[in-house]
Amino acid sequence: MAQTWLIVGLGNPGPRYEATRHNVGQMVVDEIAARRSESFRVHKANARVAEAWVRPGADKLVLAKPNTFMNVSGGPVANLAKFYSLPPERVIVIHDELDIPYDTLKLKTGGGHGGHNGVRDIAKALGTPEFPRVRVGIGRPPGRQDPADWVLDPFGAAERPTLPILIADAADAAELLVTDGLLAAQQRWHAPRA
């Protein structure tokens, strides 16, 4: 029986933030929508939403980008989960992760927020941290640069050539999580690369 999944890409609104590390989650949901030639429309939950299917006759995907700033993503995510009658275990959050090296993906359900204010706000709004996450590694800043500034910078020249691959991999990981479950996705993406 086909189910509906909410896949949320975290980021900040507006052109100033589009290409920044903090917006990699939104870049990933853009990729998932582009693969299906879907475009985003305004939703009353204070988000932009595109509806698609994993493949014809399979699970439905509700791709979402909150219109709020990252730190207050919880309201739109909880409103969308309520609108589509989805339990937290079918709300996948895709976000940047400082504590994972650039060009690395990690998937998990539940646990702490690791200092990520967007994830913290979503856990608070949903009333539980028990939702799946695709964590896209952006690495720590070099030297003494403040992490808050680092996440709001665009990807650097050394990162840009591989960024499309990272975004495609994260989109693949989210899709695999839907079709085959968390364990299968972890086995695929946590294995050392050849």
C-alpha cells in the first residue's frame, strides 16, 4: 500500500542564502523535484511544496521548503505533517551538518540535534526527535572562522566541482530511505567509498 512521505529541505529564504552551505537541504529537495519535472508552489503551511511520486504507483513524496528562517523551521514542518496526516517517522529532514566531513552523508532517526537549531525547532514542534534525517556533511570551518559565518557562506571553489554529486547522492539517499528503509540507506551511504 502506497504511503505519503514529507521530505523537508532546510535552509533560509531569499536569494542571499540560496547558494550557502546552510541551504544544502533545499538544494537536495530541488534535485528530487527536478528529477520528476515538478515545481514548487506556495502552501498555507508557510512553505513551498511540490508533490510527486517515487515512481508511478509507488509512495507519494511531498517535497517542502519552509519559508521561514532555519531556526524556526518547526512550525511549517509540523503544519505540513498535520495537513497530510503524517506521523514523525514519515517526515524526512535533510540538513547541513558541521560535524560530518564535506562530501559525506549520514542517515539516522532520532537522537540529539547536534547544535543544529533547525533540527531542534522541528523536534520541539513535532513533540519528538524521532524523525528520519539525511545529514549532508559540510565540515567545520578552517582556522578560527566562526561556524555561524561558515554555514552562511557559499560553497568554496574547492567544493563547487563536487557539489552537484553530493546533492545527487543526498537525493538518492532520501529516495532509498523511502523505498527500502533506513537500514538499507545507511548500509549504502555509510559504507566507505571505494
